Amino acid sequence: MKRLLLCALLLGLGAHEAWPQSEREREYIRRVDEAHLARVVRDLVGFGHRLGGSPSNERSASYLLGAFRAMGLEAEIRIDPPRLSWWFDTFAVRVLSPEARTLSHPWPAPYSPSGEGDSVAVVLLPPEGPIPEVRGKAVLIEGLGRNPTALYDTLVARGAVALLTDAPRWEGAYTEWAFISRLPARESNAIPMFCLARRDGDWIRERLARNEPVWIAFFLRAHRSHRSPWTVVATLAGQEPDYYLVCAHGDGDSGGPGADDNASGVAATLEIARVLAEQVRSGQLPRPRYTIRFAIWGSEYASTEAFVRTEFEAGRLGLLRGVFNFDQVGTGAQRRALYFESNDIPHNEPILRLLEQIGRTYAGKPGFWEEAYTNPSQGGTDSYVFLPDYLRDRLSLPGAEAIRIPSTTIYTAAWNRPARLPQTPGWGPPDTVWIDYSRYYHSSLDVPELTTDREPFRMAWAARAVGIALLRLAWPEAPLRIRSPRR
């Protein structure tokens, strides 16, 4: 039966080669608003990093709840299971001598405790060999390595009062802004860590190599507490209870500003909801055959897991026809491309063939991407929570692994380096997919001014691609009703 359904879908796709595919797609495309997308990102970043359970998570969730309800959608805030949350009020770190130096966009590491030091000497931790005398000092490290808890606890036990890190020290990357490294997620962390741009780390290293003492001052007021992330779920009711899910993690999961990762994904989700709800409310589109739900996760992975568990226990997980997850749709470094993941999962094929066809049909058209690809799984985002192995191994839901939920992530950039992936057999061309990246991934400068404000069209690409897919999936054969203006 599944093979017959797939064949029918593919035959249907082959019958639609004109651009745009239909009048209803043309009207949907017209309504997607780049300025609105960019404004939503600015609003979200203005709340703070939005880590699950933090006050900024609660403020952003309230904002999103109001936005969904203003569209006429049923919407609610779900209080997820408590977990350790972290946020900060204010921080400062600066070099006092051998000369005063303003650091370039430093950032406190998540799960750092409050702390301060007025005049603290800096020592360098060598990559190998014995640990130098660190009591009462700040330690510059390249990173916490493969066993971060052990190194951190050792430096604390030796009397260090703060850590500085300029990781990852890649040539040409994070030169003027900080990559945000994390401390172990626990309440027992005793000293703060500050993340520095590579330029500042090099400057300190050069002085220490010349036996010039380096002194810093630092201050951090931070909070750690077990609190519940707030997830927002909204519903565009269909004629049937089966549903499609459009989602994005709402937190800047690095603990930084999180404009591209992932306020951009939230904005794309909100934009699809806004346009489709407006078209249904106005009578331009009928009520969809299948329900569409929209979710903004309070915490990446953790909140998605809570949602899946709730749906499974309520007997609704089998009603989920497909997941469209957005993660990093706000920038790119080298390509003007849109990506659809994971074509190596066999039961994803119907949805990904549809997205592949949309990607090829609209490529190069005004308001669209120049390149679009499906690609194999890379991991690291919420769409994987819906896959059978995750349901069985991570969530231990008996019988859930038998449920086959097509689940894909849509993005314009992934990670902080370009990637070259061999294409899944049976997909493509090309045989190799080049994945674009973000220069500002998990950094102190993942801000609207450098990402989504510069390239709001990328969010519009993502919203248009998934909106077109939903029009074909949730409104099969539904006509577009254009009302004549009243005279």
C-alpha cells in the first residue's frame, strides 16, 4: 500500500511542472513577508537567549502565544518537565595590563556561576604537560577537551578563579567574535568561564610568551535553577484529526543571541501559520483536510521529547503524518541554497520527494533559492526525535518504533564549517552535496544585524517551500477562492 501511495504522489508531482504550480501557490508566495520575518527575529533576540526555563524563554513564549492567537489559532503554552536552566543579568571582562584592552565581543559560558575579580593574573594552560600554578588566577585554555568535567574540576581544585577560552582556534574563524563553549550543565560549577575571540586569545598568548604579565578584571551575575521550559503549540484545525507538524526550537541553544540559530526557524514557523490562517480566515482557502500544528520548543530536544511522549501516551502519535522542522534558515556563507534532510531514512521519501520537486521547480525564480537539495542525515536537531531509533532507544516508548513518521529539517546553513556529504543512493544529482555554513554559529555575534537583517530572503525561502508543500498535502485538490472586490 505504501508503495502505491508513493507512486501516486510521484505521478502527481510529475503533472505539475508549470511555475507557479497553481493560483493558490502564487497567492501564498505573494503573502510571505520578508520584513515581517526579520521583525520577528529582532523581537525574539530582544528577549535574550531564551534558554528553556529562563525568564527570556517565558517572555518569548508569551509573545508567541499572543501572535498565534492574534491569527485566530487555538494556542497554548505547555509546561515541560523541569531541567537545569541558566541565564545571566550582566557581565564584563576586560584586560587591565600590560595595557588596557577592550575585548571583542566576549560571552559568558552557559552554566557559569556568578563571580568577580578586580585584578587577576592570567596563566596559559599548555596543551600537554603538567598544570602550572593557577591558584588565585584566571586560566586561558584552548578548550575543555573530550572530558570537560575532569579538566574543569581539576582547575577548580587547583584554585583557579576563572577560565578564559578562545576555542576552537580555527584559521579564519571566530576571529573577531567568540564561539560560545559550554560548561558542564550542573549546579556545582564553582568558577565562571568567559569565551573570547581568537584575536584576543592570540594577543594574550603573545604577551605571556614574552613573559609580560597579563591582568584582567571580570564580573558575572548569573542564575542556575531547575525550571520548566515553556513550549508553545498552536493548531489550524482540519477536517480530519491526522496532522502535519511545523516546528522549530525557540531557544538560542548556545546561550547566545541566537538570531540564526534559531529565531530564524521560529520566524519561518510563525510566518507559515500567519499566511495560511489568514487565507482560511478570509475564505480564500477552505478548511484544510488535515490539521496543521505549529510548535515552538522551549528547549531543543528536551521539549520535543516531552511532546512526543505526551502524544504517544494520548494515542495521537500515529496521527502525525509528517514533521517539518526549521533550524538555521537565516544566513549562509557561500551558497544561496535550501536543504532538506534526511533522505537516508526510507520512510521520509514521500515528503522529501515532494520537497525535492518543489526545490527544482522554483530554483532560480524571483524570490526563491538558486539551489535546493535533499541530503542525508547530519543529526543535531529536533526532527530526529520522531525517528524510530530515537523513540526506542532514547524515549523507551514500547511499540512507538513501529510508527513511521516522515520527519525532515529545513535549513540554509548548518554548523560552522562547510561540509561535503556523499549523496544517498537513488537521490540527486549531484553525487556530492555541499552544505553551507554560518560564520556566526553558536557565537556572540549571532545577531540580526549580521544574519537575518542582511538576508531575510532566506527565511522567506524556507517559509515558501514548506508552505507550498503543505498546500499540496493538507489541501489536496482544493481550489483557491479569490473574492471580487466590492464596488
